[in-house]
Amino acid sequence: MNGEGAIQLNGKVETVFTSLLDPEVLKNCIMGCNELNKKEENVYVADLSVGVAAVKGKYDATIRLADMQPPNSYKLIVNGEGAPGFVDAEALIQLVPIDGENTELKYTYEAQVGGKVAAIGQRMLGGVAKLIIKDFFKKIKKELEKVNIAE
């Protein structure tokens, strides 16, 4: 399963980049995230409760940030495992300044799923992936509005 997209965010590239690495911001923005803790530099562990159609369950996930190019880009690597199956995903996040106050976030991703959750079918999983991604970016946008108000 592959995808790509872009979203315009209010905030300077540096502010957006910093927010995307903040564990508290991430916890608030990841759908179904019950807990997110920093394990080591650029590595987080998460407790997620996610449901796809009739397959719902808890996932233990590791989130790694790699190929860091602050404040322009990084690779996000997610490995999640739970009773419903597994999810392995990689995304490239790129931040491009639009002007002094706005940033375009471009992303491409590739994901593999297995176990019960894979039985749902690629078409439905693709739709669910897009829903989760849109929800994440909608929440990031709100988090950045809080940061911009505080500045």
C-alpha cells in the first residue's frame, strides 16, 4: 500500500519540524494513541488502540525517525504488532517553506500489513490509511495553531 500527499501548515519550517518531533504533540495527534514514550534519541514506543472494520485491537508500536535533515526532512519508520496482526510503514516527510509564516508538508509512504487486519482487503485498508493520515494532519494543524498563538 503506497500513497502521497501534501498539506499547508501555519508555521515556520523550524516550528513545524520541532512540533513533529515533540512526543506530547505526536501523542495528541496519532489516532488511538494511549501512550507514547521516548525510548532513546529519535525512537519512541507507543501503545495504540486501532480498529479497522470488524478487526479492532491493541498494537505495540515502535516509531523511529531516521535520515534526519533538520528542519527540512526525515524518514518515519513505524513497526506495530498486536493481536489483529502487524503493520510496517515508512514515510518520507519533507517540509518546504511557502513564505515566512507557512510551510508545505509533503509526504510519501509505503506500508505492509499482515494477520487478521490484512484479510480486510487492500481497498478498505487504503481508505482507512487515508483517514488516519488526514486525521493526523488535521490534529497537527490544530497543535501548530496553539504553538503560533503562544509565540
